[in-house]
Amino acid sequence: MEQVLIAGQWRDANASSSFQAANPATRELLPPQYPVSTWQDCDEALEAAAAASVKLRNYSGSQVAAFLEAFADDIEANAAAIVEMAHAETGYPKETRLAGGEMPRTTDQLRQAAAAARDGSWALPTIDTAAGIRSVYGAIGPVCVFGPNNFPLAFGSASGGDFAAAVAAGNPVIAKANSSHPGTTRLFAECAQRAAEATGMPSGMVQLIYRTSHEDGERLVSDPRLGATGYTGSRHAGLKLKQAADLAGKPIYLELSSVNPVAILPGALNERGEAIADEFTGSCLLGTGQFCTNPGLVLLLAGDSTDQFIEAVTAKFAAAPVGTLLSSGVEASLAANLQVLVDAGAELLVGNAAADEQRFCYANTLLKVTAQQFLSDPEVMQTEAFGNSSLLLVAESVDQLVQVVACLEGNLTGCIYSDSEGSDDEAYDRIAGEMRVKVGRLLNDKMPTGVAVSPAMNHGGPFPATGHPAFTAVGIPGALLRFGMLQCYDNVRPHRLPCVLKDESPNGTVWRSIDGTWTQDNIV
């Protein structure tokens, strides 16, 4: 039985049962046994995290940055082992996906988070000298991170974006591993613990639990000792956690569900239809469609060019290799949700069948509906079929297409393809006007799959894409604000103020709002 990491020590879990991860490419269970922790483990982790949080209040941003940088270095030193484990647990290609994609992204965002922690501008220090009032975003307290199944490195609970943001904001992290890749998460936690010891972080800076009961998970996110939770995963489980956290008044930042509508207008299809068909097929089937930004709903206007596009993508889906899904749960959920759409009236164009009994997979699938069918039951028609599938919607007019967009739930992304000569401009303006408030990130002439680690990125959106439309899970420094609380100091004596709010700048680089002017200068 693998050990849990609690209060700076690897020790045997207080386990109610155990589980094993499976190799998606063979359906075989992998040898290690991982514990399902009882509440006793959660309680001890919370106690250690609360103690670490108190100690971290006296740590500078530079000290926290040193930990994040040492962690990134240790990950790189152990990259081969991490990639090997992640490959076994996810079936992802070693070189193109893990070593060449997620690994550098993971260490890069850790180092970006370190730079933000060292600089301090993310915390928006604000000083009103006349009123004697000063404020800054400070650490919110211990953060629990629930990692997703589809990004074991870059979004992992002990390595990914939520982890980096929580730590950079000055908080300890309790990592709840995803059951699809517990071994990968364990290797990251080992790196993190070594880095914490090397840089003098408090015991309990990073802790790891593999799995709990649903009841203990809900109890964990609502515990008074916890500051906030970051969660990426299924809508059903996330809403259960949100309900528990909301009842306790605890912040929880969720990434849940998104069909990511892509509107392709007639002028664009006439101009470059074959190229767009290639782009869509590549985007939808990339990583077997297991991206939260996968284009799951394509909006089209009836016509010859649309018919040709549908014919082309149907042929491409039929001819493309069938990728491997992450788990039996993803396979079963994809099949079930596709059947929901078919039962609601969607026409099957290709797929919707088992593909290979030797591995977790399902045939590349395209469904089609009319706009009228969609409008008759928009909630069911927006069922997310997470995986290598998409729903094509054909409207009779721009008016009808605008009606469809107006019925959309909140999404992470929305995209509109239009021609370069301007014939689609009027339709674009009308559709974009409705789509803008439905999506966190609006794209033009570009599939939504990629999510750049950029300060300008919004990987968020209105519910149910996320739990709150004002925050991003990707992009530093914006992602840090989820794990900070606005702390105000009114008439507090100068020597008792946090360094960043004192008259003298702590580093000469932090941007502070002093009497309404953003400056890096000292207060004179």
C-alpha cells in the first residue's frame, strides 16, 4: 500500500479500502495499491496545513519563490520517471504529449508563479496616505486541490496551475490525487517535499491524499480550517462539493463542463472549407478529445458549403485512428452521453459504437441536429460528451443561429470563423454580440483547444464552465487572486504593516497604487 504525505512525513494511511489505477492502453490494473483515506487522514492534514499557514505569514514572497523554483528543478531532474509513470497511467504518448508538451508547461508555470510571488504586484497593494488605510491581497489559508484526469502534469493536484497559484499566493496545499494517475501525483509530491525541505518551508507545506469517500470530500472542502478549494473534474461531483463548500461559506473554484461552441459562417466555408474541416477534425480528435476546450458543438447555416463541410468531416472522422480514453469511466460516460443526444433526436453521422475491447476507447463520433431540434430542448442538447465526439447544428437563418447562441449555457470558449472579404461581417456581429457573455474566451478563425500560459489568458467562464465567471485557472498573475483574500489595514502602525505596504518598497519592482497612482517608488 502506497503511503500518504501528511505533516511532512510519508506514512501509512488510515485507510478504509484501497484502489488501483489501470493502464488505458491494455485495460490492465497497475500493481501499486493506493489507500482510500478515512476522515482521520483528512483531519490530520488540515491540522498540519493550518499550522503551516500560520508560519507562512512570516515568509517573504522570495522565500516562497525559492521553493517553487527548487520544485521545478527537482521535477526536471526526475522527468524521465514521471513521464514513464504518467504514460502507464494515462496512455498518453511519452514524447509528443508528456515530455514534449506537459512537462515543460508544468515547470514553466511553476517558475512564472515564482516570479509573481517574488515581485508581489499580483497582490494589488493599495495605499491611501491621507486616510491612513492600506490594503493588499494576502494568503487565504490552506488550499485543497482536486486535479483532473486529463492533464496529469500541467493540471495535477501536486504540480499544476492551481497548485502553483495557491502556493505563490502564500498558501500550503493539500493535494487530492486523481484516481486515474495516483502514481504520477505521488512522484510530484516526492519532488515537492524534497524542495520544501531544501528551502526551509514549514512542515505541511505540501500534503497528499489519494482518495476519500464522497462524504469526507464534502466535509474536507467545508472544514473551517480550509481557506479555499480548486477543483477540475466532472460536473456532477463538482456541484456536490460546491454545495458543501457554499453552505460553509468556503470559496471553491470549479472547472466543470463546456461544449465550446464554434460557429462557422458560409463565407468562411466557401473561402477555405477544406482547411477548416482539417482544423476541426484535428482539434476535436486531439488527445482523443479529452480537453475541456474540445469543440463539442459546431454551429452552421444551411447551404451547399455546409453540406460539403459535413460530408468532409464525417469522412475524416471515419478514417482517423481511434485514440485511447483515460479510463473505463470516461469510456462509459462518453457512450452514455452520446446516447442521451441520440435519444433526444440527434442524427448519427459516424461512430457511436465500441471500437477496441483491448483498451479504453470509443469510435470517433459525429452527431447532427437542426436548430429547431436544439431549441426544443437546449438543456439536453448541451449534454457534454467528453471525448472524441462533436455535435453539428444546422440553422436555417442567422436569426435562428442567434437564438441558439442565446440559449447556450456558460462555456470556457466560443469561436467564430468568418471570411476575409467581409461577407460574414453582419452575421458575425450579431452572433458575437450574444456569444460574448456566454464564454470566457472568444476566438476568431482558430480552434479553441490550446490554452496558452499567458498573463492575458482566461481559462474560465460563466457557470457551468466554472463556478465563478471572474477568475481564470490559467494565466499568472490572474490565477493567484482566487487564493488570496483582501486584507485591509486601517491606522495600523508602520512597523506592524506587511512589508509590501510600508513606505519603502520591499524590492523596488512591485507596482503599488499610492494615492491613486501606480508606481514602483517609495512613499516620500
